[in-house]
Amino acid sequence: MASVTMFVNGQAMSGGTLHDALHRARFLGAVDTASGYRFYSVRDEFPGLHPVTTGGVAVPGELYEVEYDLLREELLPREPEELELGVIELADGRGSLSMRMRRSALDAPGVIDISDRGGWVAYRKEIR
């Protein structure tokens, strides 16, 4: 079966509520995005990554090798409507699939910029 890389930075990471959707995926390691993104919390329920041309940061996450059927049938159906599948740039210049914040969701109630908080895991620890 064909596979792709998938960067995750929120609930699909190890220990998150969506991590079970990656049960057949192969963990490739902890990685950061390139520094061209802003990072948001949506109602403190999940994060959203959004590309910017200026003022971006690198966002930490995990990289997985995922078969298309796992992505299509188990992970994507559980992703929130504020996110969409897209391609991002990793710190080492490689590309990867990732969930990204829809532009239309950036101004929604409960969305706050957490780009300076060190990623989703660090942010969640901070607000507890």
C-alpha cells in the first residue's frame, strides 16, 4: 500500500486523543516545521497551523509514515472542520502532509495565537 508522511502537532501526537488513528503508522521522529507558520489554539480543544509570509515560527510536532487508507478512513474523518489537509514545509526543507487551519476559521470565536508558547504540549501544560 502506498504511503505518505504526515506531520501532526496536536491531538494526533503521542498521548493525544486522536493518536489511536495512527495505530498502523510508523513513527519517524520528533520534528519542527520551517519557521513560516503561526500556531493557534481553537477553544483550547485542538491546535491549528497556518502559513504566513512574515512573523512565522517553527512549530514542534511528530512525523509519521501513513498509508493512504489509514489517513482517509481513520484520521481525516475525525479532524475538526476548522482544519484542512495541506502540505507544509519541515525545518529541514522536506515537505509533508499536515492538517492546517482554514483561513476562514482564523477569526472564529475561541481562536487565540499561541505561536510563542512552544507547541501544543507545552501550551496544554501551561493552561492546566
